[in-house]
Amino acid sequence: KNVLINDPSYLVLLTNSVKIALPVVIGNIIISILGAYGFTISRFKYKEMLFLIFVVVMLMPLQAVLVPNFIVSGKLGIQDNYLAIILPGIFSPFGVFLLRQSIKTIPASYYESARMDGAGEFSIFINIVLPQMKSGIAALAMLNFIEYWNIVEQAIVFIKDYTKEPLSVY
């Protein structure tokens, strides 16, 4: 009763955590699905080299990318705003890596059969790829939600106002 009714700061902090975690999860799922599909299906010369760069960026620790994120958010004018945390989270390369591995398990004969039946790329994506990726998407959603629900370092660096901090900082 004291936490929820007499002192509403807990609910404010809880709401702040939701404001950070949900947009990151939804945005990262959308970007990761499209990126993974592009990396898997498309055929261009430097595809594997570009994917290797994705993996290298994914392996970099948070502290190595925190300063560049701080500089970029300052130039964009989004410091002391949730966007400084949300945008790097949406474009995180981990989701593309995870979902690409999920798409690679789909046999190539599925794509060939769909093309022979007259399906276009969008139809193949919606009717074949997305249903087969449900478990990968669910895993990505859970991992992203847990990661951005427990966010501490980025919140301390980017958010100066106490009323905007997430629950994990409190």
C-alpha cells in the first residue's frame, strides 16, 4: 500500500522503464526481421563481409560504444531524452544475427516452390518466412525486454532528471 498508493514515485519509475523497454523491443524486432531477411535472401558481393562487420559490432562491449552514442546524441539534440537510449537499442545488431540464424534453417526448396507457384518476395516473406521465425522472434523479444528493462549505464549517462529515470537505476 505504501509503495503503490502513498508514494507514487515507484509507479512513475515503473512507467519510465516501460517507456524505454517496449519501443526498443518493437523497433528492434521490425528492423531485425527485415535485416535478417535481407542478409539471408539477397545475393550481393559483399554480403558476408558486411555481416562480419555486424558480428564485430555486436561483440563490442557497451562501454566501447557508449561514448560514440553520447557524442551522436549530443549532435542530434536528444540527450536527456529516451530517444538517446531507444535508437541505439532499436538498431542493435544482435537481433539481425539471431533472426538470420533462424531464417537460415528454412530450406531453400520452400522459396523455390513458392516462386514456381508465382509468389513474389513480399508474399514469400509474409507466408513462409515469418511463420517459421516465430520462435526466433519470441526469443529476441524476451532477450531485448530483459536487457532494456535492466538498463543502468545508459540511463545514468543519458538521463539527468530523476523523474525520467527507469526503475533499475532507482
